[in-house]
Amino acid sequence: MSFDAKPVLATLPSLPGVYRMLDAAGNVLYVGKAIDLKKRVSSYFQKSDHSPRIQLMIRQIAAIDTTVVRSEAEALILENNLIKALAPKYNILFRDDKSYPYLMVSGHAFPQLAYFRGEPKKPHQYFGPYPNSYAVRESIQVLQKVFRLRNCEDSVFANRSRPCLLFQIKRCSAPCTGEISHEDYRADVASAVTFLQGKHNELIDLLSTRMQNAAAAMLFEQAAELRDQIQALVRVQEKQFVSSNASQLDADVVAIAAEGGVVCVNLVMIRGGRHLGDKSLFPLNPSDDLAANLDAFLTQHYLGAPLPGAIIHNEVVAPELQQLLSEQAEKRLVFIGNPNGERRVWLEMAEKNARIAISQKQASAASQSARLGALATVMEMGQVARLECFDISHTMGEATVASCVVYDRGGMQPAEYRRFNIETAVAGDDYGAMREALTRRYSRLAAEDGRLPDVLLIDGGKGQVGVALEVLADVGVSIPIVGVAKGESRKPGLETLIVPHLEKTLQLPRDHPALHLIQTVRDEAHRFAITGHRARRAKARTTSTLEDIPGVGSTRRQRLLTRFGGLRGVVAASIDDLAQVDGISHALAEKIHQALH
């Protein structure tokens, strides 16, 4: 039965606001904003030239909700919040919810270099954001090589009695043990900050002056260290992928491209004139209008987030969005849609990166499609699109964790992964752990009428497969199962596939596309289970601290922490190492080691 929009449209006001299209089940199909709600919502039912995506959405509308706001800017903010919260089926969605990382220079007396995510806080200094964690860690490595700043945790720094290995390999000046004066360390920190601000030439001139002064004062060792710093900085400049004549420029380059129905946004981050890296993002439900896709990205990426001084873009940006972001920025924000000089080079580079990313995605999609087709053939099924895989991880029965990873839409879907802390199964009982995890997963999906996988992969042999068959029968769902039993010597490519519904086992050739797909999903389940198990085990073991160990009083505890640089060092130490600490007998060392492990 088609939706009768006339009664709703008759009551809509000619005011700015946000509208939500809902289906018969009450699910939000689409969220949009409007300067005039009546005109905008009416246009869906009066026009006939909508894109196929919008036409399909209109056919599913069963109700319309609206919210009136005071201005177009408020409508834009509310629309963005609702899109992020509801993830409507037909909106342009950029799945990039993770916060971007920063490089932090702490506000301590001897500042620390650190990787940081979250809300910046004073008195620390933050540089970025960076497009990914690799770019931050690479910058930290550069700064350690050139300026030798510490990156250790405060608990380690406060308890060192001798320099660590980083001092020996000239990656830290060891302020923890007084190997460098406070004044000299602060000078290195100031140089690092100058470098991060993009004032490379100014920094090199400053270091050159200090080198000459040191040489004139016959401080030749200090002059040599400054010389090495200058040479390292020059090498960094030579390696820099993009260098800017505007040395302190902060800008984001945002280029959008489309080919073969695939849309990609390439985001390049430039801070202090330094190219920090780029990131390619692919929207779900892209529009045929590239400018609309770009507006969606800028809205979802920047509203409520830090802004650079300039955004360089290759499609028209809506004036109301420019105004809203300019008001949000704490400093002057300019939009550059027709750059020249080096900025045009940056934009052309970003466009090229977007097209390369599209080509890679299309090639990957073709490869994944071939793998899925091969698996469907092996399974004697018409089609396979979604896989789920379970694995169990524990150490001698301790802190057992089951993982469930999901493959869908041509790739792994981390947002849909699940871990299960096993509570009911006996320690070391893999079958019981598998039974608990599968029961919890599929009884819930059955009760909620959730989406089931086309194929369920079980990392294990006939025993685990038998448990899976029993659980699925108990919860009343039917899913084809494949057990992935490890082959001889546990070598990849020698796995035996147990396929109950075909009543046979298979050993596919090593180069078989279906086997490659199964190995990819199985390995991801294994990784996800191990990381979950290690985290759970570490959390459980933190309850056993030095304070809880009989015979370890405050004096011995302080000696241990000082000798090994903190609790982590004590945990990593062997019994013989522990016994070398003054006041720790071999028997007590064994007791400490056992308590911490």
C-alpha cells in the first residue's frame, strides 16, 4: 500500500528544519535538512526525476517526522548529528567515526613525546591531527633520532636508576638519570616544537648558531651533536613528500572523484607545511552529484572537530556549510576551490590518489567476487555473500575468549565483530567455550530476527563442528557450516575443510580462491581472539600487584621498581634477575614471579 503524503504535506510549516523518512517498521530511511520544510519534503512527491536511490527510498516511506529549528545552520548541525546517530539506509555515509590521532608534547618538567587520541587538555601541546597512527609514530621516531626526547611512561621515568637501551642507541638523552641538564633538555624540546610548527629553516639557522658558539667555546662534543642534528633535519626535509613555501601553512586538501559508480574522497593533511599523509574514504549510498558527496564528507568530518586554516577542494562547497564551519573555527578559515601554484599541485595529487584508490577498490572487489563465487561452487550453493567465523583463545584455560568476525560486502566488517568472555565452560574446555559463544550469538540473532551468515566458519575439527551443529539445532536456525581443521604441521594451505551438509571433507589446492578467502577470515578470527584474550588476561593479572605479595614490603617494592623501571619491568624479569635485587632471596624471587604470572 503506497504512502498518502497529502495529509502530512498539508500540515508542514514553511520553516527551516530537519525531516526523517521512516519505513513501515519505524526504521529511519533518510534524514535531510531544509530551509523550507514544506517545499523540500513536497518535492519528493511532486518531482519524477529523482535518482534511482531516492526513488527506491520513496517507495518505502510509511511516515515522515519533522523537527523545526531556528536557522539553516541549526538544521545542518541537527541533520549531521542524526545521520551519525542513526546511520540511515539512504543517506550518504562516511564511516570514519574514529578520532584522529595527535602527537603530544607533555607539559612535564621533562616533556614526553607521546601518541594521543581524545580531547586535548592543557598544559600539554598537541600537533596534528594525523590521518593515521603510522604517521604519528613515524614523526615520533624522527624526533627521537634528531632531538632524543623521551617517550617512556611517567611510572618508568620516575623509577629509573640507570639509562635504558634508547640512551645507548642515541634515541633518548636520558633525563631520567640526569644524563642531560634540565636547560639542555628544554632546548631540545623547544627545537622539536619549532620543527613540528614547520619552521624548518628557522630551526636549522638556530642550531647552526648554537653549533658555532659551541665550537668557539671548544665544546667540540656538543658541537658535533648539533651538527648531527642539522644533518638529520636536512635529510628529513629531503625525504618530505610535499614541502611548502608557506612553511607554517595548516591545510586539508579534499579531492573527490568518481569512476564506474564508485565515489572516493582523498583527504590530505598538511600541518606546518609538512605533508602528514593522506586517507581515502568511500561513502555508502553515494549521490550522482559529486558536490553533494563532498558536502556530506565535510559536514560529517568537520562539524564539532578541529579545523585547519584552509580547506582546498575540487568541487563547489555549499555557502551555508562554509559559513557554519567558519563560525566554528577558532581561527580564520578559508575555502580554496580554484588553487594555483603548489596548492594546485597538492589538489591534483589528491585527485590522482582518489582515482588510484577507486581502481584498487574495483580490482579488490573483482577479486573478492571471484573468491565468493569459488566458495559458493565448493559449497554447492547458489550464492555466498556473508561469512562469520569463530575461534577460541586461552592460556592453559585462563581468561578464555571467543571471537566472532564478520565478512560481508566484499571485505571484513570490524564494526560487526564480537568477543565473548567465556564464563560457564570449564577452564580448558574448548568445546564448552565454543558451545557458549555460539549459543549466545545465534540465540540472540534468532530472537531478534537478525541477519544470519550464509556460511559459518569454525576454526577447528570434527569435534567443534559437531558442537556447532548441535547449537544451531537447539536455537532453531539453519546455516551451512565449514570446519577449518589445521593440516599437517599446521602449515597454511594444508587445511582440511569439513562440510557437514555435503557429508564430506575437502582439501583444496593451495592456490584455490575459496581457500584464500577462508584463510583470510579464519586468520582474522584468530587475531581478534588472541588480542581479546591477552587484554583479558592482562587485566586479570593486574589484580596481583607487588603490594599483595607476602614478604614484599615498601622497601623491597621500591628497590624492585627502581631496578626494573616500573611494574612492567618487574613482570618481565626472570627469577634470576629478581634474585639479584638487594633483599630479594631466590625463594622470594620465585614467589614474586609466580604471583605476577
